[in-house]
Amino acid sequence: MARVETPPGRAPAQNEPEEEHLDEWFARRLESQGIPSRFGAPSLSRMTALAALVVALGGLLWALSSVGPKSSANAPTTNPPTQGGGHTNTTGSTSTPFHTGKAAWRSVTVDVLNGFGGSGAAGTAADALRAQGWKVGRTGNATGITKTEVVYLPGHKAQAIAVSHKLGLGAPVKIADATGVVPSSTDGVAIVLGPDLLPT
């Protein structure tokens, strides 16, 4: 009887185990080293943490979107100024206004006064201010001004500060303390031009 020989180191065909896939072998090797070969389903604590992070980011975005410039819809309105600088109330009497808080430069009507005698300086400056979005009232003259400044009537300090700040000028001056400027030359806030004219 003939004998079938198998190559050395190889088991007979009927006893040969199924072929092992490379990924299964790799997984077995990792597990033998104490490293998990496959990640299981996400745990409840991980899912809860992820949900909390999403909620926190949503809350942060909502908070950031709600912070912004406030609408002027609720801002108090005032009646237009009268010739003497006061405001007419609903009963028709004139009273001196007392503004509190900050004012926006765009909401202030400024008068422009030529305080150094340059020909047509007030009109030219008024046109330049209008082109930049300013509300310009009247133009006129003052005397003896050595530098451009902002002057104001009582009750218009907040507006004068806004104008001075926007133009980059120094602190505004009460009209009573201003040299060469008569109170009747403005309805509230005036830019008095010196030889340096308007800042650029």
C-alpha cells in the first residue's frame, strides 16, 4: 500500500484549521498586549458630555448674538430747540434742556462760527461737515479765536463732548467761558474755527 507523505511542518488537509484573516490576527495580538482592538459603542457618559457641550456652545452663540448696538427706538424724544437755546414743551412754554448721559455726534446739530476772520471759512467748513454726515445749523462769526474749539450753552454738555470727541478736539468750553463768542450765536453747540480750521 502506498503512503502519502505531507511536507514537513504541515498538518494533513483534513486537520488544517480555517485560514485566519490578517485583521483578526492583528486584533488578537493587540488584546494580548492589553490594548482593546475595537472600540465599543459610545458610553452614556460620553454622549451626555457631548450633548452638554453642544448646549453650552449654543448658549454662548445666543448670548453673543444678543449683545450689540441698542436700538434707538426707545430713546426719549425732545422737541426742537427754540431760538434762545431752550425747548418748547407741550404747554408752549420754553425751558432750558438738561441732557444726561451720552449723545451721538450724528444727532447733534452744530453751528459753525468763524473765529479768526478768514474769508468764507464758516461756510466752507459747514459744507465739509455736511458732506461727512453732520447736521449743520447756522453759520456766523466770533472774534479772537486762536484755535478751533467746541463751545456749548448750558444743558448741552453731553452733545458738545460727543462733537469734540468725534473731531479730536480738546474738552468743550462753556459759552460763558469762551472768548469772543456771544451766547446768541448758537442754539446749543457750536464749532468755533481758529486759524487751524477743522481737524482732518
